[in-house]
Amino acid sequence: MKNPATDKQIASSGKKASVRARLAVIFVCALVAGLMVWNPPALYVWIKAIHVVAIISWMAGLLYLPRLFVYHSDSAVGSDQSETFKVMESRLYRFIMTPAMLISWVLGLWLAYEGFGFSGYWLWLKIVAVFALTATHGYFGKSVRLMGQDQRPATALHWRKVNEIPTVLMIFIVIMVIVKPF
């Protein structure tokens, strides 16, 4: 049974989290814009550093969200535990993963252009893998919406298997970026 007071607290807390997430994105965008206007000699490495931080945040979400789905799938519909997982999944996806993904893409494309002129097979293979990560992100987003509506789009076993997709893609991407085999 839902508690109206708890629902108000969750909504209030969600609004605060939304404001903090938006402020963080605005701060990062302002920082990047400021760096580009200032154009220090080390601009490329600063953009790369921010890009890496965004990737780490995005990957943390891509690795953690399916684990939440595993536990959520095993919880009873309408239970306090299920309601808690709904909030956790939604906030992780909306306030951490999606902004981090957008920042990763924008800065990554800038780095690919500025640093490599979009040349090299390794770079294009990496970009294809990042598209696959983005598709995984979208699939997780759809699942967050369905779980939020008390649907169970897949079993806990499915989520345990799907949890490996971001890991495999991450390994491939790191090899492409560091080793540049092609």
C-alpha cells in the first residue's frame, strides 16, 4: 500500500535531484564553452579529461541499471521494494546516465574531429560500438518506463545476461582507443 506522505517526499526529492542534474549539465557545458573560448594550449587534453569523466559516469549507469532490473524483476508488484527500485532506476537513467551519454557523444565527436579528422578504421569501429552502447542505453530507458508502469519486460535471468553487453562493448572500445589495431 502506498503512503501519500512518502510519495510527496519522493516527488520533492526527485525535483531536487532534477535541479542538481540540470545544474551539473549546465556547469559542464559552460566549462567546455569557456575552455573553447579561452582556447588554452591544452584545450584538447581538458576536453578529453571531461569526456573520460562523462564516459565513466555513463558506464557506471550502464553496468548498474541492469543489476537494479534483476532485483526489481524479483520483487512483488506494488511492494515498497518495487516502488524503491522504480525511483532508483528512473533517477539513475534520467539524471546520471542520459546527461553523461550526451556529454560523451558531443565531446567524443569533437575529439574525433579535432584529433583525428575522423580517420582510421579503429575510430570508425569505436564509433559503431558507441552506437551499440547508445542502443543499449535506449533499451534500458524503455525498460525503465515499463518497470515504472509495473510491467516486467524480462526475467531476472535476462537482465543478468544483458548486463554483459556494456562490459563487452566497453572492452572493445578501450582496445580500439588505446591499441588502435586498424
